[in-house]
Amino acid sequence: MGRVWKHAIVGGGVVGEWHARVLRDLPSTELVAVCDIDVPKATKHLEKNNLAHVPIFSDLRQMLDKCDAEVIHICTPSGDHLDPALLSMDAGRHVICEKPIEITPERVDVMIDRASKRNVKLAGIFQNRWNRANAAIKKAADDGKFGRITYGGCHTPWFRTDQYYRDGGWRGTWKLDGGGAIMNQSVHAVDLIQWIVGPIKQVSAYASSLIHPEIEVEDTLVASVQFESGAYGVIMGATSMWPGSSVRIEVGGAKGTAVSENSLKFWRFQDESEQASTEQIERVNGATRFETTGGGSNPLDVPTQMHMDNVSAILEAWESGSEAPTHGPEARKAVAIIKALYDSAKKGGVPVRV
């Protein structure tokens, strides 16, 4: 990047701290302000990351009036993305919004429309697209290496405690979490499978809370999927599977199959020239081989390198005058799929078009 971008963060909690760390370490970026109603919490997170000099505001309008940030990062609870995003765009600022970009397609549409009217940029965070194993599978699909794709599946077998849902008061609610294991935890995998295999046409889902009696939403959802291409698939997401393990992305077709679980686990193609050697697979996995489950068992245990790659790609696109890879309409796709999943589950598995 050839210029310095000035950024501010709305929401100084765990995810806001991740963004602060990214902006601290990413070249050509400067964090100039943070907004959070809990100033002591935000102060603690900034101090921990050697960012104590960054001013903290408890009111967003005041921050927008007083700081010169060009880009506002929205890191508030999922169902509270719309209002701060609109305020920021009305103030002429670009917006980078954490996942899910909002909790219904209709609310996302309001954000997309406002960005267009104010002539500012809007982008979401889907950092797992920058996992090298997932990117390799995407490229293989784009290059036709699978032949006709017949199956695409995403599995998020995670675990969360009851205390996780109690903390903060918003998790596990329809109003602010927008759903449960699928909307909060599995949205990344839902985005990946539609990104790799293509648009999803129809879903049939079953969901409920099986081990978390205090939450309004699901801790387990399983769905069958039909893609626009005619391929079939499965979406599974849970916070009910102790101890929690890595997200699994599986794509297969007439000429090959590939599987990622943070790193590349399986890579076989009918055409021997497409086969990857052990050395090549190790090279793909080098930057993304985690000793953890990437959030599967601990929501705090998420490497920030891919967040950095995602933010960097957004800024590079904007600097070149183009839309970000995860711009508003692209970030909307996973939300629309999840809405269809919930609509189907509420009707006892009745097929629902996306």
C-alpha cells in the first residue's frame, strides 16, 4: 500500500482488540481512536497491546466529530452493526464490519444502499478465505480440477460453555446474536463453501439447543443443501460438541477431492499431473498449520494473521479504486443462506429457497 490509512474501532471488546492488534502491526495503517461504552475495558485492551496513547470515546458521534479516521471498524455485537455503520457512513467514513456483517439480509441491504448513497466503501470480515488451504481448494475449483463438483460440505464441530453465553448478555439471543451456532460460529464455514462451490439454491435444516437450556437459539444445526450447479452438500454447525475441533471444508467431484481442517488434509485428483507432493502440501500448510482448533474449543484462541490479510486486501482494493473481495454484497451471501437455514428449521426441515 502506498499511503497511510487512519482507522478507528467501534467496540473495544475481544474482537475489537484483535482489530487493534492488526492495525498496530499492519504497515501503512494507524489506529487513531476507539469507541466503547465500557472505557475501562477498552483501556485495558489498548494498554495490553502498547496502544495506550490511542484516545477512547464513549460516544460514537463525538468520536466521528473529533477524530480524522477514514475507516471505521465495527466490532460490536452482531445485531448492533447497522446503526454504527450508518452513522459512520453518514459521516463520510468507509466501514469494515466484523462477521456477520449484520443478522438479516434486509439489514445488510440498508447498509449497502447507504454506502452507495454516501459514496463510501463497505466491506466485511471473512478472514478464513485467506487460509492458504482454503484458498488452494478455491483455486482448484476455479481451475476445474475437480471436474463436475458433486459435493460440498462444511462442518463446524465446536463447543461453548453455558458461561460463554451468559457473559456479555447478548450471546445466544435472536436480537443481538442473530442466531446461534450457525450465525455466530459457523458463518465463516458457510461463507467458504458458497465461495468455493458456488451459490446455494435450496436448504433443508433441523436445529435446536440440545445442551444449552438458557439460550434462545440453536447450539446444533444440520442441513442438506442443493447448489445452483446441481451439486449436493451438507452444512453442520454446533457449539455442543465437546471439546471442539477444527472446521472441516470438503469438496469433491468427478476428478478429485480436497479437504481442509485449518491445514490441507486431503488432496487427490484423477489426473496425476494435478497431484500435490507431500512437500507441496507442507508448503501450503506452512502459514496456516495451527496447534489450536482455531476457535473450536476456545473463542479467544484465534490467530490474527488472516485478519491482517483480510484487512490488507480490503485496503489494497480500495486504494486501487475497486471493490474489496469481501465487499457488502459478497458479505451478504452467507447471511442470506443462514436466514434460509433458520426459516427451514422453524418449519421442521421444509425446503427453503435461498
